[in-house]
Amino acid sequence: MGLTMDVYFPELTSFGTLLKFSLALEEAATALYTEAARLAADTPVQQLLEGSSQRHARRGQQLEQLRRERLNEVVLQPISGMLREQYLPVQQVPDSLEQALGGLIDLEHKSSRFFDDAAVVAANVLGGVERVFTRLARDNRALGEQVPRQTG
């Protein structure tokens, strides 16, 4: 893998940084799926990868809307028990479709675990957000299962 994607993942110290990390995961997923689709040009998986990229972009928009509408009062609420390093996806731009697919599987797995853990934290702070994070975790597991394990 060559270049590094330029996505900032904050330390998980408050509910606000938890949400920023969520948004960073969606940004990284959108970029990686877009790159994988480019690498898969004119193959049967290109459309699947493009659709997943668009899905992550929409999820990022939904999280941003949630942040704007409902979370101002709890943004500074401290959190504990979540370490940034546990959830960081690979940040390298893939050189091949196989690397991209492996990176996507890793990203969806870590994102699913992040959102499951974030749902537990959110339940203690703001219950409605727990349901959003639980749904996102479930969606990550489904997206991870759709990523082809190999090409050809």
C-alpha cells in the first residue's frame, strides 16, 4: 500500500469525540470503497463497491445531522473504556483490488465493534443515540459480509 488517507481519528475522551470518530469512520469507509471501486473498474464488483461508498456517505450525513440536532447538550460529557487504537482502520491507500477488499473487511469489522461499544456508552448518555449506533453496527456487519473475499 502506498499513500495514506488523510482522515483524522480523535482520542475517545468525550461524547463529542465519540461522534467525531464515528464521522471519521464513515469518511474513511467512503474513501476506501470509492478507491476499491476504481480498482475494480469494469468488473462485476464495481457497482457493489460504488453502492457501499454511497451508503457510507449517507450514513455520514445522517450522523452529522444527528450531531447538529440532538447532541449539543452532551458533547462535553466524558466517556471512558474506549481506546482509539482498538477501532482504527488501515489508513493506507491500496495498491490493488485485493488490498482494498482486505482493508474494507477490516474497516467494516472494526466499525461494527466501534458502534457496538459506542451504543453501550451512548445508552448511559443519550438513549436515542444508542439505537442509531446499534443500527450502524448491524449495517457494518452486513456490509462486511458483502465485500468479496477475493477477485476472480
